[in-house]
Amino acid sequence: MAQVPKVRLAGGLEICRILNGMWQVSGAHGPVDHPKAVQAMQAYIDAGLTTFDMADIYGPAEEIFGRFNSQLKWKPSCDAAAPLQGLTKWVPRPGPMDRKVVEKALQRSMARMQVDSLDCVQFHWWDYSDNRYLHALGHLSDLQQDGLIRELALTNFDTQRLEEITNKGIRISSNQYSLIDQRPAAKMEAVCLSHGIQLLTYGTLAGGLLSERYLGKAEPTSRVELNTASLSKYKKVIDGWGGWGLFQELLVVLDSVAQGHSCSIANVATRYILDRPAVAGVIVGCRLGVAGAEHIKDSLHSCSPELELTAQDLRTIDGVLQRSCDLMSLIGDCGDEYRN
């Protein structure tokens, strides 16, 4: 097992700085073979990548984790102390948020994941004008005190609400953050640093667009080319950020930096965000059970202490980024894309 860098969250949970994202088993990235997906998780554990991120709305993600977790417990050769962390998200529909509703949602996730308590619950809310999210957070905080949750977090909240509800004990937030979407750096980063809040980032590889696969390639526009939810989503972000031409300039620069470090474009893109202030970890999506789609070695290289971006690397990359459009003006603050 590799020595993967870890970080300790506010409640004491230790996680890998590279998290295995499970949105890719939701069905929006193609059909999922459940037994193969469960089997594929072992390779990540063997590599030291023991932290998985999922949500109650990611199709069978929690059940797949639960099946693997159950198998892991019963393996005769398994070290009883073998680490496995499961971070989930609760994304409720608008409605009453009494304690019974909140506890029922947590119990459902616990049953699916086959755990007695939840390592981390990241809470999402669709409509800020409906202030029942404060009721939900109050109950989540109480249930954390009761031992059902170890770490309580937000996901896709903007800076204003994040700052307003830090008194609920929130010290973790997951948000979209990448070379092409640096909105967290505009406002949220400073708030996180002042309140000791740690960021978990997703979309850091733009669904795979930040890779050699798209270097020097014509702009993908059709559904055949943008054939997963991730590719379609982040291609739209690129369109607003500066377009395919500027994106190609960024890929050329990243490729040059990568060659200087004998690594990949994805390594450079991930390392850039990992090194940002307040970032605790980066969620990298996993195509579990899809042959040839594993990127375990690449993930390990991204968080390796041996990969250090130099000041010149950063200046070269920032030289392209400075010519991009302001996504804060175009989209709004973190998470606003889910509410506009």
C-alpha cells in the first residue's frame, strides 16, 4: 500500500488528500455493472486510496460502497484496522425538515452503506429563500452530537451562507474548483481560512477534459463526443471561461509543465488545486468496473510529495488563466449554477 498523504478533518476523521469520487456510477456516465464496480474498489484500497465520496442521489453509489464495505469486513486476510472512509451527501427535496425527516435520511444512507454511523455528511440545499435548510442543519448538528455523524459538511453552498452558518459547527465544504473554475479563490477561500474551514474540491479535472486526450484536438460539440454528464457539464464551463481556443492554449502550457516533471496534464491540474490555501482534498471521479478507465497510478502521482510545481510553473499557467473570463460575474458564487 502506497503512503498516500492524509489530512485530518475538524472532527478527527483522517482522509486521503485524493478522494475516489462515485458520481460516475450514478448512471449518467453509462451503464454500471454493480458486481464489477464493487470488485474494482479493492484496487484503490490496495493502492492506499481509501476514501470514497458519494451521495444519496448518485444512483447505486451508497449500495456499491456498502457491498464492498461488507465484503471487506468479512475477508479473513483483512486487517481489522484497515482504513475505509465513506463520505456521502444528503440532497433533500424541499419540504419539512423536522428531526424525524433528517434522521430517516441518515438511517437510509447508513443502511445502504452498511455502517453504524456516517463518516461525513455533506448537506446540499436547492433554494436559499426556503430557510428550512437552517432547521435541517440544526438537526444534523444534534445528530452529530448523538454520534450518528462524525463530520458535518456543506456542499455547493455560497460564501455568504457558509459564513452565516459556521456556528453550526461546519468546518468542511465541498465545491467545484479547478484551473478553469477558480470561483472559490475569489471570496470563499478567505472565509475558509479565517474560520478554519477545509475545502474538498470536485470537477478539478473537468470531467477528463484536462488531459492529453484533448490536447490539439478539434472542439467536441456533439453528444457522441460529449458522451458523459461530466464532459457535457464541464465543456459548458469551458465555453463560458474562454472557449476552446484558450483552453487549447492552457493544455499546451500544462503539457509543457507536465513534461518538465515527467508527469501528466491531470497531475499538474490536480496538484495546482491541492496546493491552494484551504484545500484539504481533491475528489477524482472513478469509472468503477469500466475496463481501462482506472487512473490509480495517476492519482498517486498527483498527491506525491515528489511533485512540486515551481514558481515558474505557476507563472506560466497563470499567464493563460489571467486571460479567461470572470466566472463569478458570469455564473455567480460557488454553487449558484445549481440555483440559477
